[in-house]
Amino acid sequence: MRDEEIRALEREALAGDAGARLRVARAVARTEQLGTVLRRIDLARVPWAAYEAHRALVDTLWIEHFRGLALAVRVPTGSSVSRIQEIAAAPSGELLAWISYGSVKGLYVASGRTGAIVHSEPPPASGLHVARDAVYYNDRRWRRLVWRAGRVEPRDLGSRLPGGFDEVSPEGDLASFVGPGEFGIWRLPGPDESSCVPVLQWAGANVALSVGWRARELVRAAQRPNQVEVVSFAGRVVGEVSLARTDRTRIVCRALGAGVLADKRHGLTLRADGDFELGLLRAKGSLACSLASDGRSLRVHTDRGPKRFAVDLAGRALRAGEPGQSVGGPSFALWHPHADIAFVADRDGRFVLVDPEQGEVAALELSVRPLAWLDDGRALLVRRDGPEVAIEVWR
């Protein structure tokens, strides 16, 4: 379909025509035009008055993209589910890794393009992360296996890192390390670089924290009781928030951006300095939330299904969504990085793709478990269970 026709369908879709929305999504799914349309929409800059219409189109674009995914790579592990300890993949999908303690015990690394195993060795002491075309693991000291030109090169990360890996950013460029009384965010090295580069680090008692990777902000316990600080990756305190009965050893909140944090202790409440408080959901336990890449759509899955809220972090306002509902405990959800769609388990244990507005839009086989969105949401990593577990990449 020509670009002029796509643009005409876009205008109809954004005017509220659901049929046009579906037609444009099917026309560009799994083509280069998908990226062109998404760049044109740019949800992060759309005026709030038009946001919901643009959001609906983006969600439909990604739903149709998912419908076209097919098996690209299948890697048999030779082990049963109970023997697979960890599975990880590079955000790009170029590298896959897993640790097995079955009859084929070891750490295995495979190409995400061909499925060929490119490296194996005895299982490490702990931890497994894949980022920037390298596999990171702990074997008395942190090491990385750099895959370059079809070869794997083991290298140490050095002794300066504070403790062990905690998390890796969605883009795979940064990682947090936590040790006794120490914390640090470091830039991971590229294939031709020899060591990590510190971005932010400190030592002391107030190391309990939660990192908001997309916001480039984190939350840490403040010196004063019942206070937490929102700190930018540049090391600047951008807000101090009161949290009654704060446990300094475990902060159940997350930095969202613009100095706003999501307090997940009894549901989901947005807080910021100046006593800003916006209650979204009430629950007895904590709720896991996910912020879409546009920094505006906050998603959460509960026992009552998926819910989303359009939040203006800079303006500290709720633009769409129904706040104040009481829900049950948290439920697992694998949210897409850009679209408000997620994989959740139904009552039969089958994983289904759901949209907060449409409900279930697709279902996986009972033996398939989604693990991660790869390649900026364009591919999917899954585990296929059976007598022998297989790792698959769908593109």
C-alpha cells in the first residue's frame, strides 16, 4: 500500500474509525512501514487531547504485528523444566543463554539467529544476564563472555564492582550492582572495551532502592525517617517524598520520571515532593506496574484484569483511567515495551495476549510460556515445555 493511502487511513483511524485502524495495522504489520507510522505518531509528544486515539492506533499496530510472528529459531535444551534454572536473552535477541542442572549440566550460549550453540562450560556460581552481545555471570568474580565474529571470549569485569549484578536496563547498556553497604550503576562495556564505566555510585546505609531505568532515576532511603529521595542518574536529588512506615531495607516503590514515584505498598499510588499524592488502585499487597516507552501510559495487571492509566508526570495529573478501585493481589504480566498489551495467564494456565480495552486478543498453546519481548518489541522469546524444554524466538 502506498504511503499516501496509509496516511489517509491513519487520519480516519485517529478520527475514531475502528475499521480504518485495523486496516492500516494489517497493511503495515511486519513491514518497514510500521516503523514509519510509529515515528509519525510519536506518543510522547502527542497533545493530551489526542492521546487516547493515537494510543489505540499504536496498540492495534502492535497487536497485528504479533499476529504475524512465526518461529524463527528453536534451540532444544536437552533438559526438563525442573532442570532449567535460568534463561536469558540479549535485548536484541542476538544471543540466548541458559543454565541447566540436568543430565546436560552447564551454562550454554546460543545464537539467536541460527540457534547454534556457540559456547558451553560448567554452570556458574550464580546469576545470568545477557546484554550488549555478551553473557554476564558470577563465577567467584563477575565475568562476561563476549561473542564476536562467531567466537566467544571469556573476560573478567574487574574487581571494582560493588558486589553482584542486580538488574540490567531494558536497552542493555547499563547495569546496577549491589554489595554490602554499596551500590552502583555502571555502563556495560562494548565488545572492544575492557571494563565497566561508573555512572553513579555510593556507599553507606541508605542503599535500599528501586531503579527506574527508562526514567533514568532511582529511589533510595533518605537520612530522615520515613523519607525517600528520588535521584537522577546524574546524582542529583530531584525530589524527597514522605512514605509513612518506610522500611529502609526494602523500598516497594519505583521511580517513574519527573521526580514522581509509584508507591506499591498497598496497591498503587503516585507520590512526589510537595505532598503530591494520586491514588490509582487499592490492594492488600503490592502491585507491579509497567510504564510504556512513551512515559505516559502506566499499566498494571490485577485479579480483575489489566488496567491502564494515562499519567502526566510533568504536570502531575491523571489524563485517563478510573482511579480508586479496590483489587486483589498482583498477577504476572509481560507488558509490551510500547503497546498497552500484555501476556497473562488465564484460569487454565494458558498464556493469552490481552488489551485493557478489548480483553483477550490472542492465545498461546498451553505448553508455551512467554519470557521476554525482544528487538524493541518486534520479537518474542518463549519457553516451550515438554519432555525436553526448547527455547524459541518468534520474529
